[in-house]
Amino acid sequence: MKPEKLDPSLALTGDALAEVAGASILLDADLRIVVASPHVRALLGFDVPPGELAPKVLCGTAPKRPVAEALVAGKPVLATIDVPRAVGPDRRITVRSLPLGTADHRSGFLLLLSDAGIADEEGPVLFHGMWTQDAGMKRMFRIVERVAEDDVTVLVRGETGAGKELVARALHELSPRHQGPFVAINCAALPETLLESELFGHARGSFTGAVKDTLGLVQKAHKGTLFLDEVAEMPLPLQAKLLRVIETRTVIPVGARDPIPVDVRFVSATHRALRKEVEAGRFRADLMYRLRVIPIFLPPLRERPGDIRLLCDKLIEEFNATRRRRIEHVSPAALEVLLRYDFPGNVRELKNVLQYAYAIGDGPILLHSDLPPELFETPAETVVLNTPTTASPPGDLDPDTARILRALERTGGSRERAAQLLGMSRVTLWRRMRELGIQR
């Protein structure tokens, strides 16, 4: 039996919900369904007709009914539930509710739905401050757990902003040294003379301003872990001194004579390939072998796009507690931009992007217009015409074709920005390009 045709105004409301909120359901004050966006049927596998009670449709007779209980109480909810009437493996969905109106006069709810995968699949995990659902990251976590127990030097290889210090802290917290100090330094942040004093300490009178004996970070990390971030940036003379500390387990402060015993585990990190640095003469081979006993590779964010939505949700949950703006949902258009972007700055850049969105935008939905301009600055794409007009001068082109080509040229090949420039939707632009024989 075909579903009853929607009233045109409700159909328009459903299309608007789909554009802004994806799979979503609008409820009235009595918790009855007013309209569902077209994506809901694709997500659930069955029609959601207007007039039905949402708790009955979503929760059925399930013993645990967090969504139904929250809706009846008039409270917001975020819950993962089994898909009702699911055929085959037990699929799950995440339901987030947005109360509409005021606390004194609740006019209804907006329900935001998203796919949460198969019930028996291992879902997202939190590992020492790192959220992921990526299989590669989970393998890396298992390596960290195994390596942490052995008191050997570890080199963490990963791009800027990927979370190398979090991996180093996890190694420390899971190790027998967890009750000792965790001391970190960025080797690229200080000039050579200051870096030497910071690392190894100095004796009184060793230079102007050295009015007392000062412990270096190596001594401060005694019985604990010393994390050397961006170790490939360390100057060669200091590399020799660091090698001696690792080999002798003693340190000689600047201006001092007597070696001081230290008990430190060294964990280093770099975004460079140390072997190539050795070949270029910028890094000592003997130090590389000392530091790279156990290499751990941290995948960049662009290689685990499935984590972008997860990290967005977790960061938004964190920011909502402290920001003036409260975001309840990421619009499909904004999510598409985030998923398409390479994030050269990795998780740190994603965090900055969301902070920008909190400051620039308003309201409970993060829109694509809230995102920084650089996310739309994609490399220019080659535009090809399938029609014989390819060789024609611009003045001889079909007016619509010329207009679209000019817009694509002005936006560096970005169809999304070209559509905005032309005053049409991205889908309409794509359809016109196909009709006119214009390909990316």
C-alpha cells in the first residue's frame, strides 16, 4: 500500500528539514509526528506517517525507552537505540531531541536521527583522551598498551596536531612509571642555548644570570618519563649530549663537571622521517637507533574520515559546557564540507574550526556558513566540455554555459561556492552542468 501523499506545505517542511538537519522528525506538543524528512525512511527502512505517536514509532515495546521517557518528561535526550522493526542484523540509531518553545510552553520537539551501525560491532572507544572508531587507531592503541609495560625508548611518528603528546602520556600512564613525573618539551620551540639549559640544567655562574644551580628537565623527569616533541628539530651539538645521557644514564648540567645519575624513560615524537634526516646529515644515526627502538605511527585525520563526525560530536559536547552558544546538531551541508576537507592540522585544526564556528554563528544548528573560508578553498578543478563548444571562444558559448564556467573559475572550481554565486542550490548546479555537458 502506497503511503498517503503529503500535504504540499508539509512536504516543503520535510524538504527544508532534510536540507538543514538531515534525517529528522518534527513533533507537536502531544508528541505526534507532524512531518519527517525524506531521509528518515532511508534510515529506518519504513515510512513514518504523520499523526503517529513518536514514542510508539521509535521505541515500540522495548524494555528500555530512554527516548520515550525523555519526550514525555519534556526533556532533551541523546540516546542510541535499536532500529524498530529492523530486518537482518540489529541496527542502531542515535536520537537527539531538541525541545521547541519555552519550558513553560513546550510547542513540540525536533528529533535528529543518525546511523549508529550494527549493534554487535565494536563502536567508538575513548583511549587516554583520544576518541576513535577507526580500526587503524584501535590497533595503535593496542600497541601502546603492550609497549607501555616495557621500559624502552619509543618514537611516535605523526603529523602536526594528530595527538602525539596524548600517545606519549598514554605510554606514561600505562607504564610502571605512572606515579613518577611526565615532563614534556618541544625541541623546536627554543633556540639552542636555551634548549640546552632547559634539558640539562645549569650550574650557578655558568653564564650571566645563572645565580643558582637549576635542574634541567632530564632531572625533573627522574623516575618518570621525558617527552621530546619534534626531536628532529634538535641541533646536532645537543643531539650528541642527549645521546650521552641515554647511554650513560647520567646528566652533566651546563657549567658543571660531575655527572648526576638519572632514571628516565625517553619518549620522542616527530613529523619527519628520521632516516631521511640522517641521510641529509641533519640527525645522528646513533641517536636515531637509540630513540627509535619502538616506532609507533599515528594515522592522520584524513586517513580516518569516519572519526570526523565522532570527534565533532565529542568536541561540541565539550564546548557546549563553556560557550555562550549551544550547538545541538551539525547540518548535512556543514558535515559534507568537513568530510571533504583534508585537515592538514589534524584534530587540532578540527578543534580550531569548531571554535571558529561557535564564535561566528548563532543558533543550535552548525551551518556550513559558520565554517572558516579556508575549508572552501579547494584546489582548482579542471572543467571539461563534452560538447563541440570546447574550442569555441567564450563569446560563442551558450549563455548558461559561459555563466557557469565564469562562476567556477571565480571560485577555483568549487561547485558549492559557484552555486552560491549563481543563486542556486548545489544540486541544481550539478544538474545544469550535466545537461550542458560540463564535467569537473
